[in-house]
Amino acid sequence: MYQKILIANRGEIAVRIIRACREMGIASVAVCSTADRDALHAQLADECICIGPERARDSYLNMESILSAAVMTGAQAIHPGFGFLSENTKFARMCGQCEIDFIGPSPESIDRMGDKSEARKTMIRAGVPVIPGTEEVLTDASLAKKAADQMGYPVMIKASAGGGGKGMRVARNPEEFEELFGIAQNETIHAFGDDKMYLEKYLESARHIEFQVLADKYGNTVHLGERDCTIQRRHQKLVEETPAEFLDEELRTRMGEAAVQAAKAAGYYSAGTVEFLVDHQKNFYFMEMNTRIQVEHPVTEMVTGVDLVKQMIRISAGEKLPWKQEDIHFAGHAMECRISAEDPEHGFLPCAGTVTDLYQPGGNGVRVDSFLYNGCRIPPHYDSMLAKIIVHADTREDAIRKMQSALGELVIEGIKTNIDFQYELIGSESFRKGDANAVNAALEEKMRDIQPKQKLPQ
């Protein structure tokens, strides 16, 4: 087992990994930008190295600085968290060249699943159902339009190297396709430095269901159940829960087996997530695989009792999985709400500032993953997520009540947040009934009504 791990990330996920290291008796090294010198992760770690200026590309995306920090401090492994360098093949290979373990899958698996077009081909060969779409990547708008015309509308335009909702647009007719293809491609170039796109048939009112998998380096793979991530705003998840109420046991079993099959086809080890879309006839299709820990991993931890971050570390260090599929048990219902520094009344513009007053809820079955403390500064340079509220109860109805109670207690003053927005969403009749499509339709309507009136002060 490792004696020291460097965490190449910030915010709540860095804090989460540092705590896991501490519980395992492993020393932790934090890295920070100049904007994060006083951040919680920088204070909690056993050591902290400043790796560059405030902009992410000069600090948290600076591979050479991060590896230099690891070598200088004697770290034997690097945990990338999510975002930033977590799915960067070049960085994973550079870690190996420096004889530092990358706590995640192999570079080959990241490549295979990170290129969405290649991932589709891998799943087709493995017999996992995929959404009908183009087999080859597209860069030319006119050729892409011909493919869309043949496929039939609506179609989903997606970045081949994409993720996080970037480079995605739904074209409902030929007239808007070329414009949306150009917009999505430009977004892809800016976000990922890549212009390759592909098309999928857009499934109206589909449910977004993902399965958590764990695999070791010896071919042992299990799934830890599903998460329903259907409720989203602009392809960004808002609420995640498990189990998915509309799945019956037969479908859940088939999807879980497909997720394991997908991970094995990718030659995968570590924690990963296989994402599916399920149509109204309960046909399911592979969408993508995230080769990292997910933001919403705590809901799986709450119902299984498995610490996914610790398992990632153990797998990376060469340990075998301690269980088979029949040893994984599920208890109760868990739910997560993402709390962000953004103003719902002004187009969800991100907000920076200083937290002047803070109260975070607690109690039986309530978990808060955050990096907040009284007086902490929220810089404008990074993702706006501040915290995750996770609850666990015997039933979905009880989990909803517990989440409302937790959101009602949560106080974050000094900056704008989406706390009230999440409270109203959780309390809506559509959400209580489990009608995620109705919730999403209401969110789309709200987004059309809300337009940014002015740029908020930073």
C-alpha cells in the first residue's frame, strides 16, 4: 500500500480524497493555485504545494508542475479526482514514465472509452446495445448533415472527445442542423481542443441511468447498482438518486450485466461508470463510459456501504476486489443535490465572493461533501459547485422529506446559490411522483423565461 498520495484536484473532491487517505493511514499532498492558498483542501492535507497562478490551465491542468510536486514530495501515486486531468491519457502516461501510479484506469482504457466513436465500436463488438448513430467521426458540416438526413430527425450532435454536457446540441430539423453543428463543434474545440463530432438518434423523453462498476487488475468486475441522473439542466445533472424507481428487477439485472460486460470489453480496472439511456418501452442503450470517479458517487456509497475512493486506491495498489457480484447488497434509497454558487434568477450565472455565514445540516442519514468554511473565498476561475447534500432513508418518500429538511437547514451567506431552487425542485409534485421528464420540461420552460439581465459582480 502507498505511504503518500498526491491529489491533483481541488474543492470538495480533493477534501473527500484527503479524508479517505487519512482513514487509510496514507499521507496526503495537496496542490493548489495561488487563488486556493487558503482553500480547505490545502489546509487539510499533510503537505501542500502551490503549482501555479489562478487560471486552471496554469495550475490544475499544468501536468509538469503537478508531476514535479509529486516527485519533490515523494508521492508514490496521484489521484486525479474528477474533471481537470482525470481522463487525460497523456497525463496518465506521464505518471507512468515518472514511476508514479495513476489512480484510475490504464491509458489504453481511457483512450478506448474517451473517444466516444471508438467507445461505440467497442460496445458493438461486445454485444452491448448502442444508440443508432454514425460509426465514424465527422468534422465537415455538410457531410454531417447528409448523415443526419439519412438517420432522420431529431438527432443529437455530440463531441467525440466530449463530456460534462459540452459540445452537445439537439437538431430537430434540417434547417437548424448546420448552425447547431457549428456551435457544438466550436464549443468542442474550445473545451477539448478537438473538432471531431459524431451523431446519435435523439431519444425523446429517455431516462438517463448509469451503473457504477468496480474492477481490479485481475479481471474481477462487479457493479454496485444504478443511479438515476435524468433530471438535468443543459445536460448538467442536478439531482441523482438510487435505486431508479421505474426499473424492474429483470431490467436492472440485464443492465447491470451489460455494464460489467462493457467494462470488461474496455479492459477496465478502477472505479468507472457506464451510462445508458432507457426509452419509454424500457429498451436500454449504451451512451458512454466515464473513466473516473463521478460527482454522484456518494449515493452509491450510501446504499452499498462501499467506499469507492478507498477501493480505487486499493485497486491501483494491486489489491483484488474483496467480493463477487452476489456479495454486493443494497439497502434503502439515497439521493444527492448539487449546491452551486450561481444565481437562478439571472440565468444561473456563476457567482464568486466570500462566505460570510455558513451552517451545514447533519443528523442520521445526512452527509455533506463540501470545501466550505466561514470566511472562505469562492474564486471565479473554477467550477461553481460548492457542496453536495446526500441523504439516505428506507424509502424514496422518506429520502425526499429528509432532503427537504437538509436543504431547509443549509445556510450559505455572502454569495448567491441554488439552494432555494433545489428545495423547490425536490418539493415539486412531479419530482415526488418520479416524473423526471415533467421536471425537465418545467426546467426548460424556466430557462426560457429567465434571461441574464446583467453580469453579476465577481
